Amino acid sequence: MTSFDELARVSFEIIASVGMARSSYIEAIQEAKAGNFDRARALVDEGGESFLGGHDAHTALVQAEAGGERTEMGLLLTHAEDQLMSAEAFGILSTEFIALYERIDRLEKRLDIQDSSESE
């Protein structure tokens, strides 16, 4: 059985890693909105690297339980898993938003449309 201290350490590792990932994904969306597509893609890549740290820690818990080691579910681990799932969703959405903003940018350039916020 995993000790409470070890489980807390792993939970905080997951929370910290995927929190950094989610922040990178959100920043990537903002960069894409501003037209900085190369920077946006770089931030998605950075987020992916951070996400892997949390995912790997979570996978180790799953593998330990699959091997017969009982894991006590508590609020901290539940929060860590919630943050993991949230970051994963932001990662998927960030790539979709970048693609959409690139498409909008191409269409605006083709139609020579300026962003209404630029004229204000």
C-alpha cells in the first residue's frame, strides 16, 4: 500500500506538472489570438512536456494498483486527477483554437479584413 506521504507527493507532482501545462495551453490560445502562431505552437509543445510529467506520475499509480498495490483515494488525489483531465482537455482545445485562429487569419488576409479591435 502506498503511504499517505508518498501519495501526497505524487498528487502534488501531478498537480504542479499539469498546472504548468494548462497555463502553457491557455497562453498558446492567447498567442494564437494575437496572430503569433509559431509562439502558440511552441507553447503547446512546452505544455505537452509538462503534461507528460503529471501523466507519467499518474500512470505509475495506475500500474502499481494494477499490480495489486492498493491506492487510497482521497481529496488530494481526486483533485490531482481532476487537474490532469482539465489540462488534457485544454491541450486538445489549444490545438483546435490555434487551427481556427490560423484559418481566420488566412481568410481575413484573403478578404483584407481588419480586426475590429484594431480600428477602435
